[in-house]
Amino acid sequence: MSDKWLTTLITTGPQEGYELAVMLSRRGVKTTQPDPEILKKLRPVYANDADALIASSQVIAIHYQTVAAANNYWK
């Protein structure tokens, strides 16, 4: 990856922090599977799989923990 898109983990508050966590999760998927056609093809499979959705939520939660810690939990 040559482009620098993540310049900081600092956010103005928890809502923005959560949005950053979601973006980090989505970027991770895009980095892992860069072919948009394959992503489109796979979406109906994982969109209807409870285990896959729970796993996605866990990834977002882990990123959110990281962002929250970087922001001193917005204290």
C-alpha cells in the first residue's frame, strides 16, 4: 500500500471514533480481497450468515477499542 490515507486515530468523539472503526474494518476487507467483482459475488453469502456478521462486528469492536484508547476514551 503506497497511499497514506490514515493520518491519525484521533477523533472528535465516540461517534466519529466508531465511524473510523467501521472504515478500518472495511479497508481491511478491501485490502484482503481487492477484486470488487469477487467482493460483490461473495456479499450475498456473508450477508446472510449470522456467524460472518458476528465476526464482522467483532472486528469493528476491536478497531473501536484501539481508536478509543488512542483518544484516551474521550475524557
